[in-house]
Amino acid sequence: MNLSNAWRLALAAFLLVAGFSQFLAAQTASVRVPDLSGGWVRVDDVGSGSFGGLTSTFTAAVLTPEAAAVRAGGRDPDDVDPDKGPHAVGQPYIVTAGGCGGPPGIEPNSAALFLVQAKGEVLWIRENPGARHIYMDGRKHPDLTRWTPTNNGHSIGHYEDGALVIDTIGLSPGMVTAGGRRTPETHLTERLAVTPDGKRMTITYTWEDPRIYVKPHTYQISFDRVPPGGYAYEGWCDSSDPLQRQSVVPPKQLP
């Protein structure tokens, strides 16, 4: 190879690398990072009239026969008052599910949630015990044979089309909103998108597991942004306290 050919090859290699670097830079610049930081409060945007009524409007999960049989033998964590009848004066009854993480744990309840965005991680903090870590550093999910299932599972995320997309596995077995089920192998995808004015956030939940769902089980929950200066209150909870589930004792009514 003469010197002229060597220079041509070197120049071609340089241009190839430079072009690829420009392509990567363009791709990176096209990733829009939404401003999710701060507090968010779940809202009833469908006029259901109650917190439980909101989830009742969701399209029910379509289960495989095997999953339907398993669920039929269980109890829906949202069904906190299973007897459905009137309660006598002094007769305590359940209005909370009792677990401090709250079933299914992965979803927010009526208390505010707060998001903190950093380069390698998004921290999801609730106004009660427990927090989620969404890893944004490119790591993979752990081997489930070496993972202990939890209410929050293991979450990794990335930004896509101006939204935060979270993929979660390793959840403890249990029920899912609107008639679903989950196991540690079930994949949950959450897509967090904010309106252009930054005041409303929508989370789209999609549960996928061929052993459980005939088709992906999807629903949405909306949130309003907490005004500037808002902050999280510390929520007290003790799952070992048997009265944690007993929230209401009907008092004697005046004539």
C-alpha cells in the first residue's frame, strides 16, 4: 500500500467516525426530557364521584382461563369492604387495605406523589412509606432467580418522545387494578406524559404477561401538579397494628 492510499483510508475512517458521532449527537439532542419534578395529585377527570369509582370506569382486563381461575379464588385489594352491607352502630369495618405500601404498591393513591429527576435515576416518593427508584443509567433488570419480589419491583427507564417510559418486573404476586393479576415475571410499562402547560400529567399503565393476559391490560390515571412551594407530608403507618385496617366505627346517630 502506498502512502497516498493509506491517507485515503485514514481520511475515510475519520469521516465515518465523525459522521457517526454527529448522528449520535443528533439523536441525543432529539430526546426531549419532560419536566416531571415536583408534586402531583391524582384527580378524578371522568366524573366518577369517588376514588373507588374512578377505577371502576377502567376497561376490565381480559384474562387467560388459567389466570381467571386463579383470580376467582382471590380477593381484589381495591375491594376493601367485601360484605357490602350496612354496618351497625359500634361495628367496625374496613376501609383501607392495611398494607403500608398499599396494594398494589406500584400505583399512587389519593396522597400526593413527588418525583425527583437526576441524570442516572428518577426518585418516586409518596406521602406514605416507601419509595421507588427508576434507574436511567442503562442497566438491565436483574436475574429474577436472584431477586426478592417486592411491592415496587425493579424499574428501569428512558425518555421517549417527550415522555418518561418505565419498565418494571419483579413485583410481588397479587391483583392488579381493573381485574388483572401479576407475578414477578409480569412486565409493567408506565408512560408519564405532561401537557404543554406543565400542569397535568397522565400515566398510562400497560400490563403484559402471556400467561395472564389475552391482550395487554391498559388504563390511564391523571394528576394535577402541586403548586410551587408544596411539599410532602410524612405518612405514618404500621402494618403490624391490627387497627390499621379498621378505620371506621359507625357512631350512634342522633334522632
